[in-house]
Amino acid sequence: MSKSALTGFIRNYSRHLRLAGVRTNPYLLILSGVLVVLISALLALLVRDLTPLLVGLLVADFIVFYPYYKGVKIASEVDANLSDALKQIASTLQSGGTFEMAVREVVSADYGYLSKQFRYILEDLQSGNTIDVALGRFAARVPSELVQRVVTIIVDAFHAGGGLAKVLEDVAEDARQTYRLMEERKAKTTMQAMFLVVSSVILSPFIVGAAFGIMHFFVRMGKEFAGSSILAPAKYAEMVHAVGYIQFFLTVYVLFQAAISSVMVTAIREGKLSSGLRYTPIFMLVAYLILIGTAAMVGGMLGG
């Protein structure tokens, strides 16, 4: 990751933390997540099992991305209520009210977190700031592409001296249509996302786990043959090593497939690859647990 990309990620991450009301230094959260991963990786090496590492990734994911995800949910709530709030402001302006009066009505209405944000806008206006400054600060606080676009259009109209009420009506309708399209995209891609999840997180690990159980059965049979001199001990050792390598690569394949699936699911539903990173540890842990659980079950059914 380049320096500019890293700076952009930290800036966006910090904005989501502030929106969620988290005042912790973002670098501290990220560092805590990295330390958890390092400790769990060391533990996984000591016990020769991937489970501690995957659990550590899940814990690190919770530490780093849970506050961020709260910010994402709040921004989504703001997007959902934005068009109605803008329509109410436009109606107030058409009735002869001032912009400050219209904002005060939105603050008093039940628009969830958006009403809280408009309270900040009202405070800016009462402090003597102009509309463009107050709205610019609103856009800086809420990391939403829809909010950025709406504020840009309103500020341009304000500077152009046009009829703000008519502009707000048009922007409100545009915001409504944009949000509806985003929600329709999620609804229409549910089946594709479910197919990816089932095939990569459930079905594929189940099949590979069943193959592991069969491999364990033949390894046990080989041990018995080696003990009875039917199979040379050297050949048995070669077989054990070969099975170990096969299982290692298949396990990596299952985990990699689960990780890719988490990214692709969010890319399909939200249009952003990076959003899937917060689900990657969950997908990987579930896939691995199904893998080892199926291997143990099949191995037990075959007499082990």
C-alpha cells in the first residue's frame, strides 16, 4: 500500500470512528489488532494448529473494524433519511421560512442520527457561519458519497444565487432515487451472494474435510500394514509426508477461497472490494471449523 493510499485509509477510518463516537486514536486500534494477530500466530506455531491464528484474526477484526462498522451503519442511516429531511427544508423555504428555521424543524423531527447532525448545522448557523460553511462541515463529518454529492450541489446553488427551495426539491428526489438504487442492488444480488457464501464457506470445506477424513483412514490402515511388515516403514513415512503436504495445500486453498469470497460478496452488494476485509476473518474461521469438523466426523465414521 502506497503512502497516499495509507493516508487516505487512515483519514477515512478516523472519520468513521468519530461518527461512531469513538475517540480512541486510530493508530492505537490498528496496532492493538496487529499485536493480537502476532500473538495468535506465535501460539498457532507452538501448538501446530491454525485455530488460534484464525481466532486471533477474528478478535483483531472486532477491535479494528467494529467501531468502523458502527460508523458505516450511522452513515447509511443518514443516507436513508436525507431525502425526507431535504424535502422538509424545501417545504419550509417555500412557505416563506428561513433556512435556519427549516434546519431547526429537521432537528426537532425524528430523523435519527441525521437530526443530530442537523443540530450541529444549526449551531454553526447560529454562530454566524454561512450556509456553505455549515454544510461543508456536515459533509466533512459524515463519510458518505451521497452526502458529499448533495452538499456540493446545494453549495454550488447557494453561490450561484438560485432558488434554493427548488434546488433542494430536486436534490431530495435525486438522493431518494440514489438510495433506492443502492438498496435495490443489495436486494437483487442476495442470491448471488448466498451462492458464494454457501459454495466457498460451507460446501467446499465440507468436501475437502470429507477427503481429509478418508485420507486419515488410509493413513491408519498404512500404519497397521507397516506394523505387520506388509508395507515398508520407509514407504509409510513417504505416504504420511505426502498426505501432510496435500492437506496443507488444500487447507490453504479453502482459507484463500473463503477470504476471496468475503471480498467478492461485498463487491457484488456494495461495489467496494475493501469493505469485504472486515468479514474475511469470520468467513475463514467458519470455513476452517467446517473443514476440521467434517474431517473428524468422516474419520470417526470410518472407524477412527
